[in-house]
Amino acid sequence: MKCYCVVNFKQALQQMDAPNPVPKGAEVLLQVRAAGVCHSDLHIWEGGYDLGNGKTLSLKDRGINLPLTMGHETVGTVIAAGPDAKSVTQGKNYVVFPWIGCRKCVACLEDMENHCSAPQYLGVYKNGGYADHILVPDARYLVDIGDLDPAIAAPYACSGLTTYGALNKVGAKTYQKHPIVIMGAGGLGLMCLELVKALGGAGAIVVDIDPVKRQAALDAGALAAIDGNAPDAAQQIIKANGGKMVQAVIDLVGAPNTTQIGFDSIIKGGKLIIVGLFGGASPWPIAFIPMRAMNIIGSYVGSLQEFHDLMALVKTGKIKPIQVTRHDLSQADAVLSSLRQGKVTGRAVLTA
Ligand SMILES: [Zn+2]
Ligand SMILES: [Zn+2]
């Protein structure tokens, strides 16, 4: 098999070759059809997160060993399966749930593997989809995609599940009654907009600093698109919401500026769901958190059950596919560079 790997942090991905693994137990070997290139791959490639105040979180210290094949949005065709992988059929296409846990810790035993304390996430801690083959440790992590286009289905494993998980934290009662705010109109933002529509939401006001992305959000049905660099961005959000402060903000950027705008536009008792990992230090005065009864909630992807629920919704055809751009697997490094330069609209997907 051939993969495009991070060999050194912040350096070009390198093509590496290895013999195809032979699946044992419940393991499954898939031939990769599509691998989404996610913004969080940039953090892995850089080797850390900015924690603000001059501190960084080193991924090396968190147990990420190189070389690593990134790619956590993967669709593949089953070509071999271990004797215990009974739930999959050779030749069929599956999307991989990559947020795999240890199956032993408290979170895993509650079926919240995405909160595992010893995560085994594919494309983060274990080899992922920037390759022509992927070994999945258990058939239970595969969801049949039927006739769906692999390039359209792959991004549901991260951008779909992440936004679905965040919307579940907002709660259907809230998003079906009130418009919400989505910070960031990249791949995640557009996915979130589509999910809001498919789930019967009251719509979303989108914030982005890039006029091209704001236009993409308007084209995708956003109620309004506001420039996050405007000094009165929070006031513009409130105006777009009919003069009322908003019930919930999903911050897909997670920078000091975006969380501040969110904080300033949320009603008392509302929810600020932080998803993005841009990083930096939190800018809000602590006393305002109790005074405004603010719910500040972190959201990290979603559970396997949420993934099944999401894929069931996808299969009803209610979610309009987001814009994807397809690139040959051999272009993995170039695609990652374009994403780093902010040149990707919608989702870039490597296809083989
Ligand atoms: Zn991702
Ligand atoms: Zn665990």
C-alpha cells in the first residue's frame, strides 16, 4: 500500500510504501475511495495547538508518533476482512467512524468513544485515509453508504459529525424555534448550514472574515452573512436576528475574536458551543459567565451512535451535498498547502 505521511512536523508529506496488512479478528481492510482534507489536519501537521499566553500543546507529548498517515474522513471499499468481521460485505463501500477509543475507559463504556482518555483515532493517533488502503480495527466502525458518492459521504465522518454533535448540544427545541449563529463558513460551516435545514431548523446567521466564504454561505441559504472583522459584528448579528440577542452560537473557528463575538451576541442563559481549534486565550471576563448564566460548552466530534443517526439522515436525501473539490491522492501535500493558505472553499477530498 501507498500512503502520504507526516514524517516530520511542518514538512511536506512524503509518499511511503508498505505491504498491504492482512486483517485479523474483526479488522477490515478497505481500498480508499475518498479522503477528506480537514482543517484539524493542519494542527496535526504543525505538531501542536496554540493555548494562548505563549503556550502550545505539543502533539508529540500527547502520544502522536511519526510517521503518521493523516485523514479521518475516509470512505473505502472492503477488500478483505478478518474472521470475526461478520457485519461487512466485500466490494461494498463504507464510511469509517474514525473516533475510536480504548473500549475500556469510563467514556468508552458509556459508548462515548469520542471522549476516550486513551484515544486511538484513525488519522490522528493511528494511520488514516491519505493512502490507497486503510486498516480499520473493527467492523463495528464501518457504516454502509449504499449508492452515495464516496467523495460526498467521506466528510460526514468529521465535518458532518462534528456539526451534528454541536447541533445536538444546542438542542432541537432551540434550533427549530430560533435562528442560531455559525462562526466560520468553511467546510464545517457549510455542512452545519445544510444540517440546520435538514433538521427543520429556523436558519442560521453566518460569520466569516472572507467575503468569498460569506457569499458561499448566502448561496447555501444563510439568513445573513456578517464580517467577523467588523468592529460591530455582534451588533450586526443582533440586528440580523430581528433586534434580539441569539440563543446559541456554534463557533467553528475557536479564536479569541470569534468567541468574543459569540459571547457578546448571546442572550442570558444561552449557549456558546466551541468546536474550532484555532486556539489562543479566552477573552471574557469571568464574572460575566455567571451574571449572564452563560453555557460555554466544548464539543468534540460525536459518538458512534450519533454517526449512525447522521448517516441515516444522509440516506434520506434530506441533506444537500456540500461543495467538494476532488484531487488525486498524489496531490495530498499540495491540497494541505492550499488549505493552510485559506484557498479551499467547501471540502477538498482526495480520491483514488
Ligand atoms: Zn476533521
Ligand atoms: Zn476509552
